[in-house]
Amino acid sequence: MLHIINKSPYCNGSFDMALRFALPGDPVLLIEDGIYAGRAKGCSAEKLANALSQHEFYALIADVEARGVKDLNEAVQVIDYDGFVELVEQHKVNTWL
């Protein structure tokens, strides 16, 4: 299952909830303000680092650029809208609000 997170970890618990319910191997897509969970330093950096062994993480490039984020964890794969569509086509989706 693809887990999509669109809320900032600074003001919402969706990142934590997604990690608790995601099964090993489930990909996680960070979009909109959810991309802040992919930062190398920040409130979710340790949780992200621990989760990288079980999940592939993706961040939507348009949202990364729109927010000026330059410090994504290097393991977070930056994808465009075509990559987003491919993930959605390949997996059932759960969006964490």
C-alpha cells in the first residue's frame, strides 16, 4: 500500500501514524507540507532514518521546490508528477490527513 502524507510533521501526527500502520515494504510519498518529514534535520529526522530500512520514501519535486526545501534526506527519492502517477497505478493508496 502506498502511504501519502500531505501534512507537516510540525503540526500534525500523520507521519507518525503512517509509520505505525505501514507494513514493511510499503512506499511512503511525501507531498505538499508533508515533504518537511523528509528533511535530513528536523522533528522527524530520527523517525525517518529508522524507517528507511523498511520503506522507500518519495517526495514530489514540485512541492519540494515550492517550499524551498534543500535539506532532504539523501535516501528520499525526488519524483515528478509522472512518478507520482506510476506509484498510484502500482499500489493501493492510503492518504493520511
